[in-house]
Amino acid sequence: MSSFTKIYWRSSGVPTWGLIFLIIVAVIVMVAAENMKQRDPVVEENYATMVNAAKIMRDGMEVLRPLRAQIAPINPEFDPQRSGLIGLENSVVTTNQGGREAKQTTVNPNWAAVAVKLLADAGVQSGDLVAVTVSGSFPALNLAVYSALEAMEADAVIVASASSSQWGANVPNFLWLDMERELREAGVMSLHAEYSSIGGIEDRGIGIAEEGLQSIRNSISRANVEFIDPANYQEAVADRIAIFREYSAERNYAAYINVGGGATVVGPPGIDDMFRSGLQKDAPARAFAVETVMGYFLKEDIPGIHFIGIKNMAERHGLPLMPPEIVPVGNGGVYSATTYNRWLALVLAIGLFGLTWLIVRSARITSLWQRSGRSGKGTKPMV
């Protein structure tokens, strides 16, 4: 016959009224944090500029769409919007692998509004000078940045890399510099790159066949920009920094903005992930172990804006992932001037934690006092 051991469970000692009180307070805290939101002054002040930037980007997309279709067919499986901003899986000018889904996510004119908000958060105003680096890997984001700068009436010094990873501006004879030139000729924008390198490994297109290298050089020549031809990685970084220093002899940069993850900008693997996406004013010490363009600006106390980790950025700014249809201007959480008051939420959370701790502690003290008063009386429970 089996025997059973009786176990006597002791409650926490918190009275029922205390538990009910904590539940009521927790609900009040949750409702307060949800409803006591604050206005985002950056969005309120720049809302019209954000919309204007998105309209400029939309117009640019309309200019580029038919031009791309004339040069190479647009595959709706890979480019559902038929934007012409999604390139090929591979071509003679392709540098390395690239995620198609991230690049499909950028085909949205409201990315220009994101660029305006980030630039405004960095303190950029009309007439300020901004340093910019782009490559062909994210042509839609390049267009977004240019559109934002145009709408904000900011000046820019732009250095480009002409080649592209997969699914970017990697259609021969229609690289990013070709797109940029077409946009200027159509009157959509006036900004243009001052200098351009080939890009890719060591900024020299190592691994690209000669046919592809010649196609890239032809694109740089058609764009009528100065050619950067570094001997190695260190020289590629030094060339860019020298260019930016030359153009800032008379006035300082208000911000630095980069599109993509080029090694000259953010360093080799192991260093590049030290620079987070979006706006940043500092980075971990390890980020400065190798000389990079982003590191140079941060050391000069110039805020950096890094367009990388596109899916996460889209979610943070309320933009859809891989939109299958054309997204209207003004659509997205980035335009919302209402945000959660994080400081209030933190104070309320600390207050709720403190109240919980106080009630539980008081109940335990009371419980211990009651048990000590009954010590020696009755049967001790088995635990």
C-alpha cells in the first residue's frame, strides 16, 4: 500500500486586498502610459518638408521606371511594383551578395520622409552642409536621401561608389550614376556626386571581370564626376576623408549620411556592426580600431546617419515590408507626431515596482511577526 507525504503550502502572506490593490494600480499605470503621449516636435515642425521630400522621390521614381524598362525588362516577380529600382540577381557589374527583400522594402517614397526626420533629429537646417556617401546597392534609398536634402534646401558633398551588390543598381548602362544623371536632366533634382570610385572589394572592384569594370568606368565618365582610383583599402578611406575635408574648409558639416554598408565607410566585418542603423552620435571604442569614414565624422562630433538594417529601420518608422503595390505619399508611422512619453512610462514602471515591493515586504514582516507569536504552539508544518 503506497503512502503519501502530506505537504502544507504556505501562502505568500500578501492579503487579498493587497493583491486586488496591485492589480488596480497596474491597470491604471498601463492606461496612463498608453494615453499620456507626447507630441514629437521634430515631426510637427518638419511635416510639410517630409511630405515634399516624399513627393520629390515619387517623381524621381516615375522618371526612372520607363528608362529602366527600355534598357532591360522588369521582372514583376522580383520587382512587383515595376519600379525599375530592383536590379538583377547577377550581372557583370555586381560586386557581392545582397538581400532582395531589403531592397524591395526601400521602394517606397516615404523613405524620403524618414531621411528628413533623421536629418532634422541630427540638427540639420536649411543651408547647412551635409556629407554624403552612397553606392549603387540601394538606389531607392539614394533617391530618398537626395530628395530629403532637396526638400530641406541643404547643401551636400556627395561621394559615390558606382558598382552595386545583387538586386541594386546593377543593370549595365543603368547604374546609380546613370540614374542620378537622368534625374538631373529631368529637373527632378540638382544634387549630384562630386567624386566616384568603382566600389566593391578595396573600393577597386576586385573580382569583377574587365568587361564589368569598363562598364562602371563608362558610367562614371557619362556622369562627368571625378574618378577615385585608390591603391588599397586604407587609401580609399583617406581619399574620401580628404575630399570631405577639402569641401569643409570654410564651413563645418552639420551631419554625415551614408547609404549601405561599404567597407570604406564602416570598416570590414567585425567593425561594421559597431555602427548601428539610424542616427548616432557615438559608437563603441572597438568601432574606431580601424580607420573608417563614419568613424572620422563621429570623432569630429558630427552626427552620423546610417541607412543599413533596412527591415528594422522600416519597422521603427512604421513603413511596410516589401510593399507589393505603390505606396501613397504620406502613408506610414513616420508622419505621426504623437509618440509615447518614455520617461513617464519609466517613472510609472518604477513606481509600480516599488509599490509591489513595499506591499510584499510589509506582508512578509507581518507574517513573520504572527508566526513568531505562535511559536511552540501546535504542530509544525512539514515543508
